[in-house]
Amino acid sequence: MTKLKQPNGSERAELAKLNKVYQKLQNVISQWQKERGQHWAKNLIPNRMYPYFSLSSIPEEPILELMERLLEESKWHGSAEELHSLWSRYLFEQRLEDSELFSRFTLAVQGVLGLARRCLSEDLLLAAGNETGQVCPICGQEAGLALLVPPVGKRVLHCTSCGHEWPGKRVGCIHCGSEEASEQTYLKNEDFPGVEIVVCQTCGGSFKEVDLRERKVEDLVWENIRTLPLNYAVDKWLYEQTERRVH
């Protein structure tokens, strides 16, 4: 087990500010889902095969409608045409230069996919819950988090895009599937009990694993954001490892 460096005071202050914004935007999403959920449910038709709702198959109208609400109090005041163009870029490039717009598009996607998932029949949800692949059977996105659930620490994969959870292998990389223990490095920080980042030497990827036996988490999307200092610390750790090998 390798310990990561502590987050500094500015990182903690930034997270506190971010939490206020996040909670406010989540309230906007919840209100939109209550007001417009029934209307859009008729237009969220699942695919016949997994994933039921890929980003490319969901209609853009609810995304843009929710996005407009999320931007009401922001500094961005572009046109509907500009918003459509930005969505196309987000969809195909998975990135935007403007971090505020990128984060709000991500929340809009989560809001619509979460609504879409709730529209699925119990039979389809049950079938998706039995899948054990590395991508979400609901929306096709990679798992955002690995969870160890009580009482015995069974591993469950959690999609931070739509909220779906499905069984995962108890050990190994959730990205490439490697189960070689010597290729997995576990990193943690005492400021974030119950959370580790696993670095896979096989594929070069990393992911967070949250032990729900150690801490109760109500909002896993926020947990992923709250622990961003771990991401930065891992980047620094990987850089230092590379420098040591070079020298």
C-alpha cells in the first residue's frame, strides 16, 4: 500500500466552493426531472441490445433543454445554435476547452441518462444488473467507480453517467480486466478513508475503489468529485515514478 501526499489548503477550499455549486446544480436537475420527466420519457426509447441508451442514441433535445437550465445563472450566454454545436463537439470529442461548459454538459448527460434508466422496465433492469462486463450495459460508458459493498466486500461497478451498478470481478483492473496482482498498485491518503486509487501497470489506467464498509456514501458522483485531490496526487506520483526510472 502506497500513501499519497495530503491535499493542500487551497484544494480543500476549492472543493468546498465546488460542493456549493454542485448541490445547486443537482437541485436544478432534480426539479427538471420532476417537471419534464413524464414528457421526455415518451422519447427515451431503449435500444434492443446493450447498451440500452448510448450517448449517440439519446435525443439531444432533453440534453439541450436541461443544459439551458443549468446555464441560467452562469456567465455563458450563447445562442441555441452555439449550444447545439458545443453538444456535437462534446458528444464526439468528449472534451471542451471551457471547463464550466464541459462540467455542465456532463451533469446534463447524467440527468438525462438517470431519467432514461428509470424508464426501463424491471425485466430490462434485471437483465442489465446481471451483466459483468467492463462497460455499463445501460449507457455504454466505462465504470466510474468500483465499490466494495457490505457485508463481505463484494465488488460492484458503478456508472457515474447513469447511476447503474453491476457485478465486477473481486480483483483486477476494471478497465482492461487484468487480474495480475503484481501489476496493480493501490494508493491511498488518510484524509480520504475508505477510498483507494488502483493503478494498473498492464493498461496504464487507474480507477477509484470506495469501500462502503468503511464509509457510507449518499452521492457517488460527488464522492468522485470530492476525491479529485487523489487524482492529482496520483498524477504526481506517476510522474515521480517515471522520473526515477529515467534517472
